[in-house]
Amino acid sequence: MFSERRARGVAWRGFHSAPRCVVFPCAHRTPFTCTLHSFLSGHMIDTLRWKRRAVTGKRSSKAVVRKFFTRTLLLCALCFVSAKITSERRIGGVTSSCTMVLNGFSREHVLTALALHYSAMEVVNKVRVVWGNTKQHPEFFLSQTKSVSRLSDKIEVIMTPTDDLNDRFLPIAPLRESRCVIIADDDIYVDERTVNAAHALWMKHQTQIVGLFPRAHTVTSQGTFYNSNPKYRYSIILTKFMVLDSAYLDAYSNQMPASVRDYVREKGNCEDIAMNYLVTSLSNKSPIYLRDYTKIDFGGKTGIYNRPGHINARDECMRQIPELLDSQLLIYNDLAFTANTEERFMGDSFVHGTEFDLKELDFSHIQDSADSIQAVERLRHQLVTIRSKSL
């Protein structure tokens, strides 16, 4: 039997000892919540003692009620604090929020709007902009994000000394506090519902890449080629928007052969292909595509993949990177996931998102971050409305 004296000893033994409570097992295994459970055990047992004393006349009923409610109010306060701690708890060794890494180079107005858009999300604990333009300082971005005081602490800019696509996978030390990392381009708009769905899906598949833009490899007698319009299966997720474990950033930067990073740096392309080969070779699992029709690619019509020779360069990457990495492994997936279901993957326009040329958006009237957000949000609403009517 769990004795009354032992219950009181456990209840008040102190925060630092963090005893394992018998009546309420310490499920969360943190000193605070374990102490809370111990206090709750003692409170319940004390309540029974006070009731018995009141019945036997050893203590007045008013005194029992007063002490009971005092202890109950204190317990409620402790429960509230415990809930705040639990909301930031680690689940299976992984924090329940994500660090977002945006790759910034120019287009400061839309970058400002998107950084503020993502930083306002509860699931995003930090937005880090890796600025790779050594010839241009992001003055507008820095001044406008600092002006939004409630979000400025969640946004930081990392100025890289060179324009190197490998830098978007740098294992920045604070990222180790949050194993969930979202890699995104500076011209991709994803709404909060989809970001939450991507995070929830990744929590179920933490060794894999989860993302919104699927591609594939095609193997023929002439070799392996890049397929930008997969029809029935996919094997690559683009860095336009992907969720992955921060451990893969360290693997990419410190464990992967340097020759792969040198190749990416020289070509200025294919860092996403290299990451997909790396993650697949380490996990032996395929990437996962989250189907969403609301995502918008603001750089779609002038993006790098519309430049002459881009597909040929990607084909070359599909042949060179596996040799440098000493791994030929990419695994197909024929399933597409939504927030609630999974279905057979069928290639359609959703794999590219709604594309829009930012050159058609007039930023001349924009003076501050509020103007940027309103301009991007107004355009997004128009495009989503048009897209919804076409479904």
C-alpha cells in the first residue's frame, strides 16, 4: 500500500529531486511535471484526511473547505504552467515546432511579406533567412522585419560570405534545438493550414523528406534523366518547400563527400537532387508528397527551371551526383497525401502550384512591410480564387 506518510513525503520532496510518483506515474519525465503529479497525489490524500478530521470533529468544516480551495487554486496555477511547458515538449525526441530556413537573394518586398507570414505561425519557432547576395545588402528586409516588434524576435538573417546553394543546408547550431526544419524558397507562398499539415505528416515519417513539389528520375538504356512532370510516381522533393530532420543538414554539410558540394557550387544547381540522394541512401525510404492546390510560386514564370539548358543541366546532375556520392539510390513513391487521406499519385498542375511572374507585380508604391504583406496577400487571394473555380 502507498502509505499516507510516503505520499506527503513524495508530494513535498522538492523540485530538483523529481520523484517518480506512484499514484500518478511521471509520464512526461520532466522535473516540473513530475513534481506537479506528486503534489496532486498529496493533495488528494490530504483531502481525504481533512474530510475524516472534519467528520470526527478534530477540525472545523470551514477550515477544511478553506484549505481545500487554497490548495486547489494553487494546483490549478501549477497545471496552467505545466500546460505551457507541455506545449513545447519534445515528442519522441523531436520538438513540436519547426525552424524555417528561407533562401534569400533579392526580391526583398516579397521576402519580407513571406518571412512575416511564416513567423506568425504557431508551428514555426524561428525564421532564418540565409542571404546569399554578396553584392546587395537586404536593407528593406532588415528594417521592415524589425518594425514588427511582436515577430522580429522570430526572424533573423544569416549573411553568407559567398553565393553558394550549399549554404541553405548549413547546420546552424540553434537548429539542433528543433529537429524539424522547413526549407523553402523566397518566392513560395504556403498557407498555415498546409504548413501544419506538412509538419503533422512529417511527424509520422521523420526519417523521410515531406514536401509540396514532387519530381522524379527516369531510367532508360541511355542512363538516368530528370523528370519535371511525373505522371504516376515520384522520387524527388524540391527545396521549394520541404520538411526534413535537421540531422540531414549536418550529414549534407559534414559527412557527405565534399566533391558533391563542390559540384553543386560549381554548377549553381542541383542541391535539391543531392539532398534527395543523401536522405534516400541514409533512410532507404522514398520522399512523401503532400498534395495542395493553394500553394503559389511567385517566381514560377521566371524561375531557374525556365532558363535555357536547365533540364539538360539537371539531367547531367542525375548522372554525376550519384557517382560522386557513391549511391544510385532513389526510391519511387506512388502515393499522394493530403491532410486527412492518401491516394494514388497522378501528375497534374498541382505539382507545380499556381505560377505568377513577380515582374508583373508593381512594388513601386510599397513603403513598408504592411504594404508588402497586403500586396502579396491580395494577389494570393486572387490567384487562389481563380484556381478554386477551375477545380
